[in-house]
Amino acid sequence: MSLALQILEAAPAPQPAHPPYRLSPNELRLRAQFVAAFNDTRQPGWELHIAVWDLTDELKSFGESPESVVKRIKYIAAIPVAFHYRFGYRAGHARLTETVDSAITLAIARYFASG
């Protein structure tokens, strides 16, 4: 066996906690809330709060830092913009930005909540 093959076997690449393109069910629920905010089809209620809380609890159980939770929420929010962003969607982008800011605030509060 060559030296290059032995080195690759000795040092496998670490796998991230969440693959970049595969979303968990909690992340998909939060993404649906972001898409609804972008399209202005939000329903009144606690759906955004519950989706953020469940995702925060999931990421915290994986040992993620608060910064990682905020980055993941921003990543999930970027997906609707990437697929729907067109000229003239300034109002949708403003609604999405407001919803993302609210989600980040909820996630930080949930992450540091005792209990």
C-alpha cells in the first residue's frame, strides 16, 4: 500500500453535526415559517416560536454553541431568499428579515433559559 493511502486511512475527515444541505424535520418546519413570512402567508399563532424552540433544543443537545445556533438559523433563512429572490421582492425580504431577527432573539433566549 502506498504512503498516500496509509495517510488517508489514518486521518479521516471529521463529519459536521449537520450536513450543509440536509435539513432535519425541525429545520424544515422553521424553513416553512420563513417561506411563509417571505410570501406573506403567515398564520397567527405560536408556530414560529415552537419551531425555533424545538430547533434550539435540538442543536443544544448536539452541543452546538449559541453562535452556531444563530448561524444555522441564518442559513435556513437564506434558502427562501435564494430560491425566491427576484426584482421587486423588497417587501418580502423585509418581512423575512423581521422574522429572522425575531427567530434569533427567541433562539438566544431559549438557549440561555434555565431548566
